[in-house]
Amino acid sequence: MQCHLPDDHGTHVVELIIRAFNQRGDIFDEAFLALSAIANKFPDALNRKVEDLGPFIVFGLKSSNAAIIRNACGVLSDLCTLTESPGIIQGFSEYMPILLEHLKASDTEKSVKVIIISLIGDTFLLTKDRFSDFFEESLNLLESAAKVAVKIPEDYEEKPEYMRHLSQLQSGLIESYTCFVQNIQETEDVMYQTLGQFIYNIFAFAMNTVDEKFHPTMVSKLF
């Protein structure tokens, strides 16, 4: 027998997390994990509190702690894909510059860059035309990441962890490129034209990921 908790239970938990943020004057990793769990179980409850949570999520993105950044990105991804939050449409311009700066920084942890790449696609999927100010820069940064994602070291068989990272990076890129390619017709002509400048390299990257040295990816979604 399944137990169905009322939606106001989720709202109460979110309110407790916001209160904890305020009382501590800081953000903490466990809270973002809890928010992601709430997004799966009580999406409407999370949606109602996006405006109150926004400053804390942005603060988390600015953290020097890689785990906090990853999990803050996870909450944003949930808001884009699970709840399709109107709050994201209104406020994504506050977090996109932070994501792009993390991608450009050489000291950003690899795992953080992977989840940011996926989040960029999720954000585009929800915001469409509104994403235009960030579209070309995002494509440029993803193209740079794609070059890294198919660059195989000669001793790759001795570097299973690095190859695992490349596989994860490829998957993140494919996810974002899929969001772009499959939804570009719903945007302004200028964005369509911008994507056209990158499309050859996108498909070249996709074909390279089929190489036998890599694990299977979601590349088929692009075709």
C-alpha cells in the first residue's frame, strides 16, 4: 500500500530548509540534495518557493566547494525539467553568467563542468528565445569542451578514470546539443542562424563519440 503525502508536506520541508539557510547564514550540501528529492516528489511545492530559494541557489553556484556547486546545479536542472518552473524563466539570467564563468575557468573541477554543460541544455529547453543573449557564448564553450571530449591519450587503456570522465563529458554534451538541435525551430531566426554556424562541428563531434574506445552515448538522439 503506497503512502501519498500531501503537497503541503513538501512546502513545509522547503520552508524549513529556507529557515535553516537564514539561521546559518550559509548554504549546505545536504539542503540541495533534499530540494532535489522534493522536486521529484512535490514539484508544485518547490515551484511555489522558487523566489525565496533563488538567492541561496545562486550563492551555492558561487561556492568554492565543488559538491555544493554540483548539487545547486542539480536543483536548477530539476526546476527546468521536472517542474518547468516559471521562476527559471524569470531568473535564469542571474545564474547563466556564473555557469559560463565556471566553464571558462581552468580550475573548475571536471565533474562540475559536466553537470553545467547538461544544465545549459536544460535551461535552453525551458527558456527558448529568452536564451538568445547566452546562446552563442554557450555554443562556443561547448565546442571547446567537445574537442577535449574526443581527445584520447595514447595510454588511454591505463587511464580508466579519465576515460570515464570523457564518457560523462560526451553524454553531457550530447544532452545539451540534443536540446539545441531538436528545439531550435521554436526560437528566433537569428538563433537558428547561429546554430547553423556550429552544426558541422556538432555532428563531427557526434560521429567521433561512436569510436570504439568510448562507451556508448546518447548520440542517436541527434539523428
